[in-house]
Amino acid sequence: MRKTFGTGSTWEQKLGYSRAVQVDNTLYISATAASGDNGIVGEGFYTQTKYILEKLGAVLTEAGFEYGDVVQSKLYLTDISKWEDAGRAHGEVFGEIRPTLSLVHVLPFLDPKMLVEIELVAHKSAS
């Protein structure tokens, strides 16, 4: 079983991707930035990470998953020295769940106001 989830973003059409793809009991969520209706939300690594995780929580819910199903998390940071700020927001959501984690230092994103992108993989055990 394969199911795709989209946001209606023009980028999804232009680049040919989905916000998330579910294959059987696993959900793969594309790297997500702190973009809102009026541009980038938040000016710091903590604020952007927190906002992104809230957005990803909605994606998980739409697909019938929850934070507790997340098994892998990747944080892409434009300034690795700010890992503690991003990590604090990540820990507030995943402190007890403890998925695998990658902190990746990247060059600036297309929009220089974007400081963080997050990608998740969630898995549900077969019932």
C-alpha cells in the first residue's frame, strides 16, 4: 500500500514530491521548513524547530500516526553551533520517545531566513 499526502504547495508540483508518503506501516515525511502563510515563522533555531515540529505533528495526525510512532529524525541546520537551541525544542517533543537523530550542518537554504529543516520517518507496528 502506498499513499501520498500533500499540502497543495506549488513546490510539490514543480519538484515532483509529496509532503509525506506512507508505504504499508511506515510514513516518510519530506524535509520541512518553518514556512507559514506569511513567510518564515521565527527568527531563531529554537523557534523555527518548535514551529516545524508542530507542523509535522499535523502531518503525522493526518496520516493516522503520532509523535510516538517516530523512529528517525533528521535536523538540517544552517549553523551547527546552534544545535543546542534546535535540540532543546526537539527534546521537548521527543524526550521520552527517543527516535534516532541526525544533526546535519548544511549551506543556507533557498530562503536565507530558513535556519532549520526537519525530516521524519514514523513506523507503526502491525496490529
